[in-house]
Amino acid sequence: MTTADPSPTSASRQMGALDAFRDDRTYLGADHARNERRTWLVTAICAVTLLALLAGGVAFRSMALTASGLHMAAHVAALLVAAGAYALARRHAGNAAFAFGTGKLGYLAGFANAVVLAITAIIIGVESIHRLLNPEAVDYASALPLAAAGLVVTLVCVWLLKPAHSHAASHDPDGDLNIAAAHLHLAADAAVSAVALVAMLVGRELGWGFADPLAGLVGAGLVAHFAWRLLRRAGAALLDVNPSPALTAEVRQRLEAGGARVLDLHLWRLGPGHHAVIAVVAGHEEPQALRARLAGLPGLSHVTIECQGGGHDHGHHGHAH
């Protein structure tokens, strides 16, 4: 049976010859610091834009500016969730209360932002249907410049939040879902803004009043699509769905290379670019020898192996780069 886990420091000393073990269980993404900085920067940009829109709405008594400001407030809230998750994950990375580190805080934030996106899609869809059934005159002269300015600001923020494609994270296709969620949130808004801008131009030039609410329905569909994709990805990580069948197959192949037989194998995600594996192996090899075969496998950061065979059971587990 698997024995109690030794302290990280003692495990490092015992197995240092096999792997580059480290003394912590920090499973943060390779681009964590970069993503955190950019998320706070975009939060600040959106907050300044929010204040400018609300101030303009009050000064010029413009409902359109006030509404845009309230819409921007939703972005600020979503970005604060993402930035807060980065800060908390970094601050508590060494907290022993988290059995497998704080790498999943970003997935929790991503799931929360996906839910917000889904709710946004519903609100946009309901309002668009209401406008189709009860048409209202659109002030194109005031709305077009505002829509264009909002789109420019959103596109800048989308560019700043574009997830990095570092070599360290290349073995994890999902990457950092926290920044991906914030990026999708703003990308969805940019898509809706672009569609709305085209619809307003068409409405002004051709007099098609239905173009504006119809564009809203199209935008709702795009936002719903983004939300569903993100909900599936973040939910799978939170529920420990096998993140990589290919990595699982590689682990099994390496463990069985010497004639051993894998009886049970579980792989799950610990954080961006980090995975853990638990394996029960039947054979006469020592856990250290089996574990050495997994050394250097990209994306594998924590290994627990239980050996059954030779009249005794013994196990070893630890964490590594």
C-alpha cells in the first residue's frame, strides 16, 4: 500500500538522483507573472474607461454613455475576478492547506467568468427579441461614434490579454484558462460591437431598423458559443476529467516497458502545464526504477506509484519539475 508522503524536503534528498525535485508544490503556469500583470493592466484601462463614460453620461445627460459605462462595469468585474485569482494563487502557492497547490484557482475564475458570459448572452438575446417585436428609433449620430470608440478600446484590451504560447506550456493545449476566459470575455464583446457597428451603418444608410436588434441576436449567439466552450474546458479541469489521453498513453507505455503491468492509472490537471499521475503497477521492479522512466516527461509534475508484486507492496510518491 502507498505509505504516508514524506516531507517535500526529505523526498527531494531521497530522490534527487532520479529527478530534479523541488521543495514546494507550486503548480502555477509558466506565464503566471506575465498574465497577472496584463490582467491588472487591462482592468485599469477598463476602469478608467468606465469612469470616463459615467462622467460623460452625467455631464451630458446621455443615457447611451451611461449604459456603455454600466456595460464596461461588467468587464471590470470579470477582470477583477481573473486578476484576483492570479494574486491569490501566487500568494498561497506554498500554503500546505492546498494538497495539490493553487494552480486550479484560475480554472475556478474561468468557470465563473464563463457563467457571466452565458448570462450576458441570455440578456442580449432577450433584449434583442424585445426590440424586434417592439422597434425603437436608434440615434445613429450619437451611437456610431460611441460604438466605434468602445470597439477600439476593447480591441486593445483583447490584444493585451492574448494568451502567450510559450514552449513550457506547449504540452498543455488548454493552457492558462484564467486569462483565456478574460480574453474570450472581451473578444466576445468585440465581436458583438463589430456586428452592432455594421448593423448601425446598414440601418442608417438603408433605413433597415430591424438590422440593429438582429445584430443583437447574432451577437448573443456568438457570446453563447464562447461561454459554452469555456464552461466545458473549465468544468472539465475542475472535475478532473482526463486532460490528455496522449500523455496517459505515454505514461502507461513507459511504465510497462520492462514487462510490468499497469493495473490502475489516473491522470489529472494540477494547473497550467502541470499534471499529476497515480499508478498501480504489478511487477517486481522498485517504485524508484518505475518512476525514473517518467523523468523528464513534459507536463508531468507529480507522480505517485504503488507497486504490487514479489510478495510485498510498496509505494513512492513525490513531486518534480
